[in-house]
Amino acid sequence: MSPTPTPADDVLAHTVAVLRGAGCVFAEEEARLLLDAAAAPGDLDRLVRRRVDGEPLEVVLGWAEFCGLRIRVEPGVFVPRRRTRFLVDAAVELAAGRPGAVVVDLCCGTGAIGAAVAARAPGIELSCADVDPAAVRCARRNVGPDARVYEGDLYDALPDALRGRVDVLVVNAPYVPTDEIAMMPPEARDHEPRHALDGGRDGVEVHRRVAAGARAWLAPGGSLLIETSEEQAPLTAQAMKNHGLAAQVATNDEMYSTIVTGTRTNHW
């Protein structure tokens, strides 16, 4: 005999149906999260309406799960992607090999990458930076009091004391070509800042700027890691080589993620 549905079951079923009708692929999972987030009567309808209108689930909830952490996400700030775990894994491996490593999360957004690296590599000296004041406010809430978060355009944000000392420079800068922004899902295209998505004509304009300045900030043997796409990876790697870094491309098919690592050597 099947159990009698409860009012809570009915609410869940209705919420799932509404989300599924709006095109949410993971409607049941999202419905449960929205139900948990509804603190008072009427909250659920408001949250569901925001999701149906296209807001990213993470913005509606106010947080994103990333590398086992609950990362605060505010409206208008880039939402951390699960595929970026591959970038974190690579950064952690490098930081673990350099005790007390100086790590910089450039173009940090919510600070998710820096927070995840710090959680898995205790003892690092972490700094984060972003050009967007909203992202900087959000990152300061996520990385904790021991990290420093700076506001400014790429390296302009960093204090001179970091110059030549950075062991791991980790970057998730925009890499979507300008003409392809229109083809992105509406929840990203319409609700995340354009500067966090638009990589310029070929998707690597920001990567070139990062690569151009990296050697001056990296410690000897230090590495720059940039998340990119398989299509843009050769261009990102070439940008690093053009500025004296030994570049290597790595792809994780399971996570649909590609990164390029550029290491400062003494040969240039």
C-alpha cells in the first residue's frame, strides 16, 4: 500500500512541476533546495518566481556548493562553476609542494577558488582581487579574515609587496568570444556581469593581459594557471609562451574543463 501524500509532498510535487515547465533540467533537486530555503510562508512562491524568471539558482538561494564549501553568491556576481574544480585541484597540488605558498586568486569573483584552495592547503598566504566592487564585497565574506581581497583591474589591484613572490597565480578570467555571448544560457547572459563573461574577439584578450604581467609577479618556479576552453587553450598557451612562461595544457573530460599552466623558468 502506497503511503498517503502529505501536504509537504504536494507542495514539492507542485514546485517540481512549475520548475520543470520552466525548463529546469534538475527540477526535483532545485525544488528541494528552494523548499529548504523558504523561511516563512510566501517565501517559496517568491523564490520559485525568481527562478522561473531566469535567475541562477545559486543567486536565488544566496549560495553555491563549490568543492565542498558553501560559497556566498550575491546578485550580479559571477556564479562559480563545478568544472572549475579542475583548476582548484591543480592549484592545490602546486601549493602543497611549496609550504607557506603565496597564492593569488585573480579575477576572483566570489572568491570561491581562493577559498577552496585555502581549505585544502592550510598555511598558504592568500590574496584575491577583482575589478568589480560587488565581487570584492562577496569575496571578503567567503575567504575569511586571514586572506586579503583587493579591488582593481588585474595586477593594478595588488600591493607591490607581492611582486616576485607569488607561487600560484590562479585565474578564471572570461574566455567566451564576444560574438558567442548571445548564445549563452539566459541565466548567465542576463544575470551575470558582462565583464565576467566576455573574453573579447577570440575569447583570450584578458588571458593575454594576464600572461603579459604574470612573470613580474611570479616567484622563481611559480606558476600561472588559467581556466579556458579546448578551443581557446592553444591561444592561451601561446600568450604565456610569448611572455616567458613554459606552458602546458591539461584537460579533464569528466569535468568538461581545460586549464593552461605557465611556469616561470630561468630560461628567459
